[in-house]
Amino acid sequence: MKRLYIIAAAALGLGACGDISGSDDNGGRDAGVVFTMNNAAAANYVIAFTRDDDGGLVRRDSVATGGRGSGPQPMFGTDPLESQDALILSADNRFLFAVNAGSSEVSSFQVGARGLTLVSRVSSGGQFPVSVSQRGGLLYVVNANGGGSISGFRVGTDGALTAIANSTRPLSGAAMPGPGSIRISPDARLLVVTEKPTNRLVIYPLGADGLPGARAVVASPGPTPFGADFDPAGRYILSQGNIGPMRAAVPDGSTLSSSTLSATGLATITGAAATTETAACWIEITPDGRFAYTTNTGSGSITGFSISAGGALAALTADGKTGVTGMGTQPLDMAHADGFLYALTPGDGGIHAFRVGSNGSLTALPGIRGALPVSVTGLAAY
């Protein structure tokens, strides 16, 4: 369902903006920042919201990536990149990385007390980048068009990106691979890409020099592998949206899987833990590795799962509704920070906020509504 929200992206210099992480507007209680991006075709902007100790959000800044986004999805409006991790923070929160799908570039920023500073904008090494992953001094991007490809970069001490020669590799070979996520394993030895329409995973081992080795293309544990992440123990948690042509998702048919990966394939731990909801997309894992959450775009909900010591998944609620954003909100992306979970909902131009309980439960907080354009994508927080 298409909804139109219009946002004015003012090209403000950083000097004109308040302190991004220490405003006095709420008594000096700003605790962090939540980032998203407008993904506008004319000019892509990162939008920053300060986060207070209670999880509340206040819009603070819009900073140009220097590149162009894709604009709204031509038919459906929302979810134009159909991917996870179009916008990510480094583990130490010093750098922010963003894809510019419309200009086939990746931008990197320094994250400072006064806001974002653009430090580099480089070619993605392919066409239409949709997802990035970073470990230490290594960053990889996956490009969706032109048959699909991955390309690697070195991350400098200032956050600048430098292409790694001979790092560009193909995906499975499908004409339209539809990548949903690229992830680098915690030990930086494996790289894995989901391909939604082919129901495949593409795995590359990574050498000490950051170059990919021999490719393995394996079947996904379930249909339409979309979002994914590694838990702290190195298990690969994957959403399986069970989506057909023209986004005709099987009602209440999406699942999650957990696996261990090697350079040649995967060993499944849980193959299909049911969400009992529709069109699972993004995966977010709590830093302690106890819980995983997925957004259900077709159901307007978030399903939480516990992760056992052995990596098995179990739904936290029988009906799959650990958190609710509402029908038509189309929750896509998520980010976790300091015990709060945020969900990007382009259907209502908002970011929904939840407090994460010690048992994995989600308690809804005010969040924001009607503040973001329909083309918005990507979410990162600290």
C-alpha cells in the first residue's frame, strides 16, 4: 500500500546544528543517536534523531551523503532497496556507512559530538548497492543490479574507504539475484549474501588480505532468505519471508533459521522457527546474544525469539506478536541501543520504539510518526 509523505531535506552545514549527542532541550538527558536516510533520488541524506534516557527521539540533523538514493519503489513505494543494512554503524560507533543506490556509491562519515562529517564517497564497484557489512578495517558492499556483485574496501583510521583491488566477485550467476543482506562473520573469515528470488545463500571465505576465495552457492533453509546477522557466538540467524512474485507473501508463513557456516556450506540448527506472521525481513540480535527479532512487514509486527546456548530458536510469544507497529506501517529495518529496539516504518513515516525487557518482551514507547518520506530506508543506533 502506497502512502505519500513529503519531507524537506534542508542542506544544513554541521556548524548550524546543535550538539547531536548532548542537547539541552530535555535537561541534558540525550543518551545516543538513531540514524536513518531519506534515500531520495535527487540527493541522499542521513537523518539523525537524538535519543534520550527514556528512548524518546528528537530530530536533530540532516546531512548529505554526497550521492543519490533510489527514490520510492516504483510500484509499492516503500522498501525500494528490499534489503537489510543499507546504513550501518561501526562496532565502536565512530563511523557511519551508507549506500547510495541511485549513484552506485558508498559514503562514510565520522560520528562526532557535533554531528556527522562526510569523509569519503566511493564507487560501490557495481550497480545499485543495497547492503553493507563491516568488521574492523574491512567493509564489503553487495550490488543488486548487473547480475549482482560484492566489492571490498579498507576502512582507514579516519573512516575513509579505499577499494581493495581484485575484490569484486559475482553472486550466484542469476540474472536478477535480488540480494537482501551481506554479512561478514565475527572472525572476518566468511562473507555471506542472501538471494531472495533464488532461495540461495552465496558464501565466500575471506583471506587475511580481505580477498574472497572460492565461492559456494547453497540452498537456503527456507524460502525467500532476506535479512540476517551473526550472533556473538558466530551462528547465522536468517529470516525467511516466504514471498512470491509481486510481493505475494504467504500469509503467516515466514520463519527464522539458525545455522553454523563454513566456506563450503551450512549446518542447520533450527530450520524453520515460525513467526506465524507475514513477510519477515530484518533481523536484529541483542548484544548479549539472548534474543533475536524480526520485522514482519506484511503483519505490522515484530516477532522475538530466544537463542539457546546451542543456537536453537524459540518464539517468545505464541501469536508471533512480541511487538506491534500496526497494519499498514510496513516495519522494515531495526536497530538496538541501550535496551531499546527501534523499528523503521515507512508506511506511517515513523520510527516505533520499544523497551526490551529482561525476558525479551517489548514494551511500546511513543516513537515518532509522519516525519519520514516513503523512500526512507536503513536504521542504525547507539
